[in-house]
Amino acid sequence: MNILVTGGAGYIGSHTVVALSEAGFIPVIVDDFSNSDKGVLEGLEQILGYKPICYAENCNNADVMRRILKEHAIGGAIHFAAFKAVGESMEEPLKYYRNNLGSLLALLQTMLECGVPNLIFSSSATVYGQPDELPVKEDAFLPPSMSVYGNTKQIGEEILRDTAAAGKSIKAISLRYFNPVGALPSALIGELPRGVPNNLVPFIAQTAAGLRPLLTIYGNNYDTPDGTCLRDYIHIMDLAEAHVEALKFLLNKSSGTFYDVFNVGTGRANSVLEIIRTFEEVSGVTLNCRLGERRLGDAAAVYADASKIEQHLGWRARRSMREGLTDSWRWQQRLSNRL
Ligand code: UFG
């Protein structure tokens, strides 16, 4: 079956293309390469043994989406294509609302028109803000988002929920990702952050590789065991496989309307210091770190209750945080050697 993967050249998208292919699906990528690299397609070709179908298009274009859905007899879609820089989203809100919500609306509308019922939406643990109870469950209260980016994820979920509630022929799942790390163990694909990475593990990897002089730890006076923030770091291939399980679940459901939301995390919490220490162990590199101020908008602790997805979709994370960091380091070394 052909599965549309919007944003399929991005970090999570490209790894999901591999997981889909391993499960016997044929991925059809749509990616405008605004935040991804065409080189990813070469990596995918080596892994898959064939060149994946890829359209260099923006998903906001409903005519294009309609044509692709029909031409490839698409059976389901996984929608990754979105901007994701929290800071930029606060400076350019319209850019984020137009792109992140416009693409979802165009995709959903054309899927309904073309009779393609199965949709997986990339949401984020950012919708929880700082949860009152940990580990956080899917039915937790969602506070107003701290960022425009986060708001596009909350609104995206609402669009799907309301469309299903209206009885439209759509079966949809929102997956709330926690913190993805790692790469395919072969290091043929991985994360390609543009400019200075925002996220912890790519920053650590670049510091270890000598590309950044100094890693700043954003605060050690949080109410956590070692004072640094706690997060739920999930291996990118576990996350990719969660999409496949969600898709299979939708395909097995009789036609009609369905909507639900699942956390995709490990249920384990690791501090910034634990991540730094483990990365030093797996890489053998001592990181040059300094303690800095808290970063604006950071929650002290966010980690998943991952029981719902295991119960309903039969998925749980199988790889460790250490494996994730080992694979991130292997990928960084491959990138550095290429430079
Ligand atoms: N951190 C540092 N130094 C760095 C980078 C990060 O100490 O150089 C710390 C952060 O303060 C935080 C932890 O590492 O405590 C994790 O930070 P990340 O930026 O890697 O991850 P976040 O949990 O902040 O980000 C996640 C998702 C984003 C999403 C964001 C919304 O990865 O996609 O939540 O808040 F936008």
C-alpha cells in the first residue's frame, strides 16, 4: 500500500520512511526541502535499495496534494511537514500558522475529497506545558501554549478532533512525541539541524565533534533530583515504528470515523546532566560545559505515561537512551568526516 509521508525528508519523517518500508508499505514523500536536505534521499536510496518517490512540493497546495493522492492511490498519510523552531515561531507567527495549519487543512480537505481515510498527525509533548502530574497522561489538561509552534500543534489536534466529531469519513491519530534522539544505527540518515541546534543532543554532539566550543546547561536549580530538567528521550527508530503501528491500527479499523491521541515516549525521565554524562561515556569525549541561566519557557520535568499506546496499539519503546546517544554520536562522526 502507498503511504503519503509529508515532510518525509526531515528527521522524524525520513526514519519513518525506513520503518514503513521495512513493514512492507511504499512511502510517497512530499517535502519542500525548506528545512531538509536532498542528500537524505541518497541515504534513503541506499537503505531501501530503491529511490523513494519524492515530490519537492509544499503541502499547502491543495491541487498538488489532490493530484498525488489520486495518482498514487494513497491508502493513508503521515503528516510531518511543519516548521518547528520555537523561538522563530514567536517572531514569525503568521509564517507558522500559515504553514503548519494551512498544510494540515489542505491535506485533510483533499483526503476527504479523494476518500483517503487514514491520517497520522505529528503532535508534540509541548502541548502539555509543565504538567501538574507526572508521568503525564493523554487526558491531562492542556494549558494555553507557551509558543506559537506549540499552539499550531494544539490547534492541529483540535482540527482533527472536530472533523471526526462532525462525522466526516476520517480515521485519525495524533501522536504526541517526547524528545527524539539518535539515528539509524547504520548512520546513513540522521538529524541535520540547520545553524545552531536548539535541542540538547544535537548541541552536545556538535560540541563533542569540536564544531561548538561550549555547551551551556540551562539551569541547575530546578526542583528535580540533580537540579537540571527532566525529559523523556526516545530513540528515533522507536518513534518511527510507533507511526507504523498507529497506521496498522487505523487500517484494521472498519471504515467510519475515528480520532484518538497517544503519547509516544519511553516513560523514563533523564536529566540534562545524565544525558551529558552518558554521552561522554559512549563517545569517550569530555564535553566542555558551563552552567548558564534557565532558558525561557523550559518546563522543569516532562515525561510520558506511555501505557495507553501500549494497551491500544501494542507499541512500546524498545531501545535505551544510551543506544540513542550512541547512534547520535555515530551519525555526528559520519557528518564530521563528510565535512
Ligand atoms: N538544554 C541545555 N542546553 C542546550 C540545549 C538544551 O541545557 O544547549 C536543556 C534544556 O534546557 C532542556 C533539555 O536540555 O532542559 C532539553 O531541551 P531540548 O531543547 O532538547 O528539548 P525540549 O524539551 O525543550 O524541546 C522539546 C522538543 C521541541 C519542542 C519543545 C517545546 O524537542 O521540538 O519541546 O517546548 F518545541
